[in-house]
Amino acid sequence: MKKRIQYRIEVKFDRISNLTSCTYDLEYYSCGAYRDKLKIEPNSFELLCARSSYNKKDYILENTQNSIHSNTVRAILSVVLLAKVKPQIKELTIYEDGTALKTLKPEEIHLPIISDEFMLHLGSLPSLNFDAFVPYLFSTTKKAHQLTVALISYMISFRHTGSDKFFRLWRAFNSIYTVLSSKKQEKDKIIDFRHWVLNQTNFKYSCNRVSKFKTHDIRKLRIREMILSDFPDAKRTRKEYKAFVERQTSDARLSQVLLDTLPYRQPFLATPEVVQIKAMLNASITANKNSDIHLVLFIILRYAYFFRNKLFHGESLETDVSFYAKADERTRKEIEAINAILQIFVLEMFSRTL
């Protein structure tokens, strides 16, 4: 049997008081049975890798697709998620069969993905715990790959603003919710995801974000345009509109907005359906009860999905194209509002058992 070359990556950093000792097995694609070994301590981590062929130090350092390189990055990300602190790395040393090949000093280590903006956001949600998520970083399953892609896209989003930020947040969200359902159709996946969210204990930070929303805040969104887009004709309206309205009646704010916009689709509905829809909405408004999680789901699953289609498929002008300053400002604020909710909601999903 061919002898394996033993590689060890040792990373030393300033002591992190809330980082406890732990170990992980890391899969890599080249060998189904073998696992790299990661040992994390409060002031360092050690990654042990056995390979059947030699890896030059420059290849390990410069090739981001090299498994030793990528697992080192994943190890650093795991420290960030476990401790919610960016490690202040003192040095990184690569060993081959016990001999040091290369030592990097802090000025040679570049980690733009761990931005100050991301760390600030992570620290603003103190009760979230990512212990259950971290093992996905070290697995080669399809689900783990999608979740890792989601995390990378999410972290990169903090280096962007506006529609660029939205694209990356949506990619992260899309990667997560698709792994939660075995259904093939997009519509069925969304239904499964909605049920999954409503069955969770809470999404308190996302709910807190919308808890002070009033009806007029929701009206600032392009609800009329969304309804005309989602229910473009009589066939779609008769088939789906009533069920859509019924899903929103848990929140009086949404019910009021939908009652106000009902006239746009009313000509496509039979009189008995109109009577039933008005009765549902009026009952919700009279009860005057709000459900923040239903509002969050409406904004993300319905409105942000509509917004995403407009941007991704070129169904509307680019968001920064306008001849009137106030119109451009309105669009900018709309994107910022959606991004603010998405970046909290996605991080809360990472903290769940997925």
C-alpha cells in the first residue's frame, strides 16, 4: 500500500475566551473513507491531512480548490461561527511529515470574506447558536455543499449594497430552502418551507424587525404591481387568489393592504368569491391581531420572490436607473428594507437544525 504523506496545518491566534475545545472529522472528495482531522482549541487549531501524493506548499496556498486549502478556510469559518469572533491570527504553518514547509505571518493572511460588517451583524444577534450547522462545513453531501454555498454567499453579501447585496442574500436563502424539501416543483418547495418555518419555535430577530410595521409601511412596497404580476389573468386569479389571501389573514396589517388592493383583481372573480374574500379580510381587520412571522414570510416568500424575478429576469428597469431623484431614493429604500429582513432571516435559518 502506498505510503500517505502527512500534512499538518497549524493556526495560532489570540485566545478566544468563549471558544471551547472540540474536534471534527472532515471529508474530502478524493477518498471516500478517509477523514481529515480538525482539533480546535481556544487559541489555535490543528488540521491533520493524509494525502497519497505530494502537495507543494505553493499549490496548497494558491489553489483554492485544493482540499487542504479549502478545509483550512472551513476551519477558520467554523471558529468564527462557534465563537462569533474573528480570530486574530498570529501565524499559519504548513508541515509535511513533521517538517515545516512554510509559515505565514498576519500580514500575509487575507480573509476578505470575514468582513467587519458581517462580524458586527453576527454580534448583534447574540442568542443564535451555530453548533449544529458547523459540521455541514466538513461534509461532502449535496445538502452540505448547498449549505456551505449559502454561507459563503451570505458572508460575501456584506461586502455589497443594493441589488448586488440582494442577489447574494437571495442565493443564500434559495440554497437553504431548497434542501429542506424533496419536492421537485418550486411551488411545492415553497409550501414545504413555509410549513417548516411555522413549525419552528420562533424567528424572534426577524419578527422583531417587522413588529413595528404599520399598514402604511407595507403599502410602501409595490403590492399592486406584485398582485398584477402574480395573478395576471382571470385563470390564475380564479385558481389561486382566494387561497393566497387566506394565507395572509393571520395578520391584520396584511389583511388591510389586501382589502385595499382587492379591486385590481375583483373583475376576475365571481361575486360569491368576492363576498367570501371580503368577509375573511374584514374579520381579520376587526380582530386586529398581528402575526409577525406571517408578515416575514409574506415579505420573503411572496414579495422578495416577486422582486427577485423583476431583477433576475429583466422584467423591470435596473434599480439605479431613474430621471427623478426621489423615485431612485424610494427604490433604494425598498431594497434596503428587503435586505435588512433577509440578512436576519437567513442567519436565523443557519442557527436551526436543517
